[in-house]
Amino acid sequence: MKRISSAKDWLPLAKTEARAGELPTGEAFRREWIDFEHGIRVGNLEPHERITQILKFHLESHYRTPFVTDRWGRGVYWQWICWLPRANREAKPISHDVNFGCAKLFISVEQEQKAFKSGLQIERGYARGPEPYPGCLLKPDWDWHRLMKPSVALEEEFRRLIHHEGFVAEVGDWEANAVFTKKNFKAARQIRDAAGDYSTRAWAGFQLYYPMPEREVRACSGYELVKAICDVFAEVIPAMNTCMQVQLMSSRAGSAVS
């Protein structure tokens, strides 16, 4: 996976050393805050130290559009955190106030596998009612439907990321997911077929992520780890764009609506 060449390209708003300590540029982040026993540390930190603020700052600086942050967890440590473009959610005629219906960028700590994951997540939710809680039932305007639709562009991105960049794809109910790596991935049809194997009354979803084992996390500085996450996000955004109503464009371009 290619690395970003310079901090200047990666942090367009970080112009002076005097501001670096106050802005969430990632320079204050510490690798031990990715904790393989407890999760991702967010609590008891200054705002510019929190990974939630750091990655939101990077995404909004680079793509010049607001992002919504969501998470699973409570207290000091969270297990899963995501960022989704607000414009894509607001474009949905039915689900404009539901994060579940949107493609999102995520990070998570897998405590059993001792792996740190970052990449793209798209949820199916429950495909049939009754609805256990508001907003969790699959609607016609969810990004999931674009993921499940045959697409040449998405097929090419899956092949590139899984075969050449070391990414992993998972689809399922989070209890017994179908997992696709370079060894067994042949075509996006496998992902669509596997998605059909899970109960419509169970929560289901999809992830395309780069797995970083604990030893690699420990070998990075906190700043290097943040840059690696941003690199992963940049890699999956072309695939993410094929599934969204409002696409993400870098700050050098505008936004596009499909």
C-alpha cells in the first residue's frame, strides 16, 4: 500500500508549528491508545489527542465536506468508530437521519485476533421486520443496494485492493462472517452470494479493510499510525464512491451527485 509522501500533502491546514499543538493533526497521538486489551482510547484525552477529532479533521480538510462521527462503545475505550459524509446521508429521501444507511470509513480493534482494522463499512441492517430499534430496517435508499448491484468499477476496486494491496473483505452477521482474501477472492459475485446466506431477520453488513497486526501497530509512532489510517481511507474511497449518492472528491475538485 502506497504511503503519503509528505505531511504537507496530508495536513493541508497544518501550516505552522505553533498551531500543531492545538489542531488535531495527529502529532499528539500515541500508539498505545490503540489498546488490544480494552479498545481505542478516546476518554481522558485532550480534544486534539483524540483519534475521533484527528481523523475528522483530516477528512474534512481533504474533502472539504462535513463528516458525522459514530461509534460503538462507552467510557474511556471504544471498540469501533466510524466517519460518514453528511451530504450523502442528507441526500437520502427516506433515511436522511439514519447513519446505518450510509457507507462509512471505520477503525476497530479486534481483541481476539489482535488486529487493528481500518477501511470501509456498509451495513444491510435487518432486511425484514419487526424492527428491533428505530432506523435499523433496510430501506430502498440505503447504500447497501449499490454494493449488491454488479458494477465494473467496484469489481476493479475489489480486485486491486484484495489482490494487490493486502486488504480483506468480510460479509455476514458479525458472528460467522464470510472472509475473502487474496487466496480465495475471485469476483465480487462471491460477496453478493455470501450476503444472501444470512437471515433477513439478522443484522448483516460488509467490511473492506486493511488488517494491521499488533506488532506492526507497536512498531509505529502515533503519528505514523494516523498517517497509515489516512492512507487506508484514501485507498477505499474509490470503492466507497461507487456505493454512495453523493461522492467524495478531494479538495482539488468539487462534489459529484449520482
